Amino acid sequence: MTTSKQSLSQAAARNNAEWCAVMSRTHGVAGEFGAQAWAAPARTPLYYPDAVTLVPGADPAALVAGIDTAVPGASVKDSFADLDLTEAGFQVLLDAQWIHRPADAPANPSGLVWDVAGDPDVLRAWALAWDNGGGNADLFRPALLGDPDTFVLAGRSAEGRVVAGAVASRSDQVVGVSNVFALDGGPDTAWPGVLDMLHQLFPALPVVGYEHGDDLAAAVRHGFEPVGGLRVWIHAGQG
């Protein structure tokens, strides 16, 4: 990994950890930032890790000691895919790539009408569309609307129904994007409108995030570059 890509990966990892911290706080879980990682001492919300490494070469023992492995579902986002947590009882859940898109890259708006969710009713509509019947729409709580660096982006059809969306998380140097979805057409339908909104809201900030599989291929089609691998570990036999 080049120095430039490593710095982008570190910026993306920090941004992602800050977003995980916000989500955890809305569920009553307070994590802590250290020199090597962000970690939460209690179980974080569904799909969100208990720890995110912030620098390469984090100490595995210290990392695991900072989270609760006794409760099912313990997970670690190994932001540089350079740890071995097998001796601590973890196994690899997935491998992915941090992605980056320059601030000055133009975006083509989609045919949907996009805005930022500003009240609990819109957030609920967004969450139900994101969940698409999966039973986990309550993951996104109204407290998110009070965080000054979190922006829930909603794409509406001509009839006013939320049919696509994403979450933007602002940091000092980048804006992170996650939870990209569209009810029809998948991320290829969502990305043009998401990127147009990000360019309007944060014209000077490059965009980062992480994806894997088909979602990674879609992000690349919309101007992102993979800048470094990450790995998610889950406690063996749990979660």
C-alpha cells in the first residue's frame, strides 16, 4: 500500500469509527477513542462492530481486552487487515475494501428527488425502505437527527415515497458514506443521487466508505477507487 493510499485508509477508518460511535450512542452504548482503536465495552447495535482499529499494527490483546466477548456477537473491524484474532476465538466474517472518490469529481443527479431527513417521520420512512421488510428498521433511532455530523439522505419517487438512500458522516478531512440502497436497481440506482447530494452538502470533502463484492463493483463504476483492504472478525460460534 502506498503512503497516499494508507493515509486515505486511515482517514476512512477514523471516519467509520466516528460513525459507529454515533450509532452506538443512539443505542445507549458509549465507546472510547484510544491511540490505536475505538472500542465499546458493551455490545453495539446490530451490524456495527465493537471495535474499529485506527492505525496499522494495533495490539490484538489490548483490542480484545477492551470489548465484551462474553456476550454473543462480539466483532472487530480490522481496518488494515493486518491482525490475527484467531487465538482470541475470532474468525473472519468478511473482507472488504476502503473506497475513495475525490471531492472535485462531478456527479450526475438521478431522476429521484433527494433531501436530508429532518424529522422522525421521514427517518422512519427511510429506515423502513432501507430495511425492506427485514425487521431491523428500529436500528435507526430519532436521536440520529440530533447529531450535527450525520446526514440521512433520502431519495423519493415522483409520488413522494422514499425508495433510495444513504447515510453521510462528516469528519474534518472526509465525508463517509454508508448504507447505500435503492429498492429498485440496487446501488447503481442510488449512487448518482447520493453523490450529487454529497457534492452539494460537502463540495470540498472527498468521499470515503467501504464495500465488498457486487457493491464494491458498483462503487467503482461510480468513480470510487479501492485504497486498502479491511477485515471484519466475529467471535467464533456467536452472533
